[in-house]
Amino acid sequence: MINLNKQVIHKALTYTIAAVWLVNGLFCKVLDFVPRHREIVANIIGHEYSKSLTIIIGFAEILMAVWILTGWKSRLNAITQSIVIATMNIMEFILVPHLLLWGRFNIVFASMLIVLIIYNEFVLSETPEHAVS
């Protein structure tokens, strides 16, 4: 029964994490429903290419959601997500804290997401390639 619950929690968290990437990529960046994301990019690289780069970042986030849902190389995916989230948030913490939703406190939420991603993949996941014998 415990393994079944772990599988259900793992699947639910996997879909939730994918949804976070999809919403941030599609709605916040590609469709520009949250202009603050474009402003963050503009403040870091300049205004000339900020709209285009924000859209490219958005599509990359959508691709991350697709990668998560495929389950292909899921451990590499979890590590990649963690590195991307940490890198983005450290840069924003240093360069544009005034544009972040929770200011410098954003780094706490980013860290919590990283821990959740790692826990979901390395503790909860019991796919054949991850199963402990």
C-alpha cells in the first residue's frame, strides 16, 4: 500500500512540476500575461532583444514541461531543472531583486521547488531504472 501511495504522490508531483513549467513558459512569457518576466530579461540583457529572448525562454520552459511528462532520462531532467532554477534565481537575486514577486525572498521558494523536484525524482520515483533491489 505504501508503494502505491508513493507512486500516486510521485505522479501527482510530476504533473504539478510540469504544469509550473508550462504555465510560466506559455502564459507568463510566450503570451506575455506577466510583463514582469520581460522586464527582468530587459534589465539583465537590455531592452533591444528582451521580448524575443523572453519568448525563447518561454518555449524552452514549455519544452521542459514536455520533457518532464515524457519521463525520458528523468534523473538528468531533475538535475537540469535544478540547475536552471538555481541559476535563474541567483542571477535575479543579485541583478533584479526589485522585479521579483517576493523580492530576495524568491530564492527561498526556488530552493523549495528544487528540493521538491529532487525528492520527487530520487526518493519517490520507483520506475524500473530507479528501483532499489
